[in-house]
Amino acid sequence: MPGWSSRACRTEGRATVSDKALRIDHALLVPMDGPAADPRGQVRRASIRIRADRIEAIGELEPIADEDVFDAT
């Protein structure tokens, strides 16, 4: 994705994970929880916070100190 870098960094050929948070604003969320004939649920926009390769929060998120922000619009 142009203009975006992952939270992983290279160290001696192995990837390490940073504890710094990344907040993605205006992300398009597409749940796949509907019936088999039409599995796509209600599509919506929200913010997503990722830390250490894990989703930490989804919704209307308040900024936290020293987090990177990517606008997905």
C-alpha cells in the first residue's frame, strides 16, 4: 500500500514487532457473518487500532500519544 509501512522491521533477516500503535481511520469493515447465500454483513466505516500485529480496538477511537495514523479514505 503506497505511503504505508507495516509495524514489522527487519533485524538480521528476522521480522520483529513494534509495540507502537497504528490507528487506521475511516477503514471499510466488511463482516462475513451473513448466511451462506449472501455472507457479507452490514458494511460500515470505523477506526481500527493495531498494536504488536494484533487488532486492539475497533470503533470511534480517541487518539493516543505517539501512535501512527493512516487515513483509509
